[in-house]
Amino acid sequence: MSINTVEDSYNENRFFYADSSVLDIFDIPFIKGDPGTALNRPFTVLMTESTARRYFGGDNPVGESMRFNGGPEVMITGIFSDAPRNSHLKPDIVVSWETMVRFRGPDINTAWQWDGFFNYILLNPASDYKEFEAKIPAFVEAEIGEDMRQWDAGVVFHLQPLRSIHLHSDFMFEAEPNGNARSVYALMAIAVFLVLIAWINYINLSSSRSLERAREVGMRKVTGALRKHLMGQFLIEVVLVNLLAVILAVLLVMLLDTPFNRLTGESLDYGFRSNPGFWVSPPNSPNHIGTP
């Protein structure tokens, strides 16, 4: 999509039309503008902070206008934060769905022959999306069953949890490149194998020191140490060694992060740095269901 401002022209790839309800389903942090009304009217757009900076520098773009492909002007009604790298959707510009209705006519809201959209349904956390999915064929039959038989066509909707899209979805035209669950599981197996090797090595080293520790235990018993004192000492030693190992590992990851990213050309984001609650609990997100 080509976009023109007064002085510049850009091509945007992450360009979406969206209904105003997208702001209710997804947690989109607004920087400027009113999320309650930002996408309610035709010819209004939202853009990310980085996109706004590219077009308007440090000025406040809310209320400013731009053109798409040399067409009618649209007004910027809001600025939102750039999506994290692990987001399912990373839009740079979001145009109100009412703009599409103005272009295509009101019949687009009830048309079934156009499937080039991502549809998201927010269910109650207690709901079973499989049960909901089982009710869709009856709804489709009631809406367009006769038309499908007339044209010898068919349509099937599959729901999937939003969190499973990245690793388990194989649909065409995904919003972002997907990963592969089998590759992740293989890497996890390798990681577990390395931990087991380290564990076995630790046990071997401890066993090799058993004679020396036996003398120490004997001396401590002679000086009056009880069984519980000895157990407490060994448990504290193990906890301290493992705690120091974890701290050293985290420090090495943080120190080598930049060189590793430079070497691989990637930009890895670790939850324990950007999210202080990483160590306490997993992120709390609603039950999002998407139908690509």
C-alpha cells in the first residue's frame, strides 16, 4: 500500500483494515487518541509510534491527514505502541472498517464470498471453543446454504486458540511467519539432555569428594554436630551452588545477548528483562480465538 503525506511517499506492508471491536479484543496500548472512538468513523486511521515518527518526526500527528494510493484523505485519530516481537499481529497502520464499507458498499458486511480476512472471536474463559466450532456449520447453512448448493461450493470454518497459531498453524497467508513445534520440542529435548549431563557430572564430582566429606562429617560428629545439622549444611550447600549457577547463567545471557544477535542477525527478546513478573507468574491474557 502506497501512502502519501504532503512531502513524502512510503510503501507499507503491515497495513490492516479493522472493525472498531479490535480495540476491545486486543490489548493495544494507546499513546495518543481515544480508543473508544478512534475507529468508529470512515476515513480514520491508527498508526504505531515508530510509523508516526517516520512520517511526522516528533510532531503530534493526531488530526493530521494522509492519502492512500493517491485516493481520498484519511485522518489520523490515534497512535499506539509498537507490538512486541512475539505478537501474533504487528500492524503498523490500522484503517477503520467503515472506510472499506464506503469503498465497497454496505453489502460487504454480509458478503460471504470474500475470505481474505483474519477473524477473531473472544470467548468466555470457561467456554470450550470446540463446542462453539461445532455450532458454526448450522449457522453457515442457515445463512448461505442455498447459495452454496446453487454454485456447488462449500465453506468450512476452523477455530484455533491464538496461542497455538505460531507453532501449530499451517494455513496460508498467516499474519506473520510461523514457527515449528517439532523444532522447539527437539531443542527442548537437547536442553534437557545437556542438563542431565551436567547433573551426572555434578554427582560424579560429589562422589569423588565423598572420602574427604566423610572425614569432615566424622570430625563434625566428634565436635557434637547432630544429624539435622549435617543435613542442613549439605542442603544449604546444594541450594547455594545451584543459585549461583542460575545467576551466572542469567548474567552470561545478558552479557552475550548483543554479540549473539549481531552474529545471527536476530533480535531476541527475553521475558525476564521486559516483564518483571516473568519470575512470579505467566502473563495473564484473555482467551483469544482466531480463524485465519
